[in-house]
Amino acid sequence: MLKKLTATSAIWSTLPLRLAIGVVFVAHGLQKVFGTFAGPGLSKWMTLTRLAPFPLRPAWLWLAADALGELIGGLLILVGLFTRLGAFIICCAMLTATIGIHWPNFFITNNGFEYPLALIAITVSLLITGGGNASIDLYLSRRLH
């Protein structure tokens, strides 16, 4: 299973995708979990039940999962460790946000889903390719094979 999780090709096209989405989600995760960058912090984030998508209950649990998922998923993608797992976590969060919060509006200026859609596309690309060059996945993949 570890071989499949770390399998990747020595390609460079994943590096800018990993760096961009990793930085974005680490920053958002830090806001939600620790309150950095003028964020709410985890205790306040979990009280914002109006932001919980669908009727998922208890809302605080799903909001906590979102915050931790964004931070952990972003870190995994950023360093290229278990990139597919990190991409899956972020993809799930963005699909939930798209369907549960931003739908049916398209444009971000109208609280639409165009930005989450772009993030979903990046995570799907990373799900397909893995971490690529400059990733811990590539190092582990070569050691395991």
C-alpha cells in the first residue's frame, strides 16, 4: 500500500501545482486552526455553524475536520509526502464547499464556485500524477522499489 501511495513520476509539472495549492491551504488551515493571518482560530471556527455545509451534524465536528484537513492536506501536498492523500483531503473539502456552500453561483464575486472548482482541478491532477520531482514521495518511491 505504501508503494501505491508514494508512486510518482519524475516530472516537474507537479511542483508549481504543489507549491501553489500547498501554500494556499496551509495558510487557510493556519487561520482556521491557530488564528494566524487574522483567522478565527479553531474554537471560534467551530462555532460558525452557519458555514457548515448541508445538514451535516454536529456542525462543529465537520468544521473542525475541514480546518484540520486543510492544514494537514496542505502540508502533505507542499512537501510532497503522501501527495495523493493530501490531494484527496483537499479535493473532498472543496467538493463539499462547492456543493454545500457555493452552488449554484459560478462567479466568485457572487459567492460562486469558480475558485473551488480550480482547486478541485489541481487536486485531481495531483491525485493522478502524485508528487513528482522535488517530493518526498519520489524519494520514498525510489527507495521502496
